[in-house]
Amino acid sequence: MAFKLPNQNTFNLSNKSNNYGSTPIIRKDLEEGVLGEANNDGTIYVSSAVEPNSERERSIVMHEMKHMTDMKLGKLGYTDNEITWNGDKFERADGHIKYQGKWYPEGDKSFPWEQH
């Protein structure tokens, strides 16, 4: 079965809430420095500070969609206290994740799940 992305001409997130395929996209105020979040409930948050319908917004949504796919496949998961990546668990606290003995801020490109 093929996977098709919606036509880019229909990619319009100018409203406060919209869907991209079956994934609800919600624009909201996020913590400083956070542009997008993939959530366990199947939604994606995009920072209201990001210009609607911009290339930046498209890039953020596509990045978060990769996380959503990884979560649906069971490769990635999270709770308030840990991140699970391919069965390995990593401690999580106060916006940071412990990886290879060092604490990094969430979203850091050092994490293997951020390598896309």
C-alpha cells in the first residue's frame, strides 16, 4: 500500500486548528524556543509564533510527523519521566533528557530520534 501526502496546495494551517491527513494540527503558544510538538494523543502543536503557511511551518510539521510515525510504529514513546527509543529508555526531567551520560535539552540534534 502506498503512502501519499496531501497536496501541498491544501496544506493550510492559518486557522487555530486544522488537520494534515488524519493528524490534527493545533497552533498555540509554546515554551520559548519550542516550535513544534508531537503528542501522545495524536495531535501536533505548532507555535503560534511561526508564520502560517510558511516554509518554516511546513518544515516543522513534517519533522513532527516523523515523530508521530515513529510513535505509531512503536520506535518512539515518552512519558513525563522518560523517552523510549527502539526499546532503550532515557531519563527525562525539567526539559532535558539524559543521553550517553550527559543531559541535553529536549529537541537536541544529538538524540537519534532527532536525526531526520
